[in-house]
Amino acid sequence: MRGHEAFVIRTAAQRHDDHARVTLTVDLPDGVHIEPHQPPEPYLIPTVVDVDGTIDVTVEYPEPVVKDLGWQDARLIVLEGTVQFVISGRVPDEQDRLSGTLRYQPCIGGACLPPRTVQWSAPLTGTTTYSVLHALAA
């Protein structure tokens, strides 16, 4: 499991009047995947971006990729590599940042770890970069 213990979250945000747009970029380590927002099977745990305190926003989820596992003709529909979530909508004038959570279930090969929830925060005029350490540790 060593080498799969961190991933990077970057945010880039823009604000124009009462409209904000935040791109939440997640760089997953090689060999790690997470489920899409609408997984193909009901028992799979979807990846969900929540935004704190602001109700008039939408989240655009990335398109999943089809991954051939190479055993038993198994194929997965997953998110891997660099994935981006776009959050946009109206925000009050006094609000200077968006924050929330990213809920996902990391999987390495054919083994999935327990679901995780991490916090993210984005100033509405700028960028941030930070590592989520030990988020993938068993």
C-alpha cells in the first residue's frame, strides 16, 4: 500500500458579480481509481462533491473511463488519473470562498478500501493546492 497514501487536490476559482465557478482537480496516484458519481452497479459507492452552505450551485462530474482489468473479462467504469469536478452557481456578495467535502471510495486493483470523506476549500479569486495525506491508507 506504500506509495498510494496521498493524492493532490487543486482548486481554481473565478468570481464575476454573484456567480462563482470552482474547478476541483484531483490527481489520483497510478493504480488507484474511484467510482463515478453514478456507478454502474447499485452496490458501488458513488463519488460525491458537496458544497457547504450554498444551495444555488451545480456540480458537473467528470466522464468515467472503461478499464479492462485483464482477468475474467472484467471491465470497470471508473475515474482515474486526473479528474475534475466543476462547481458553479450564485453566491452571496459577502461570501469569499466555497468549501465542502469530497466523498469517494478508493480502489487499488481489485480491492476497495473503506469510503473516505475529505474537506476542500477554495478562495473565490485564486488557486490552492494541497495533499490529502494518508487518505488512501488502509
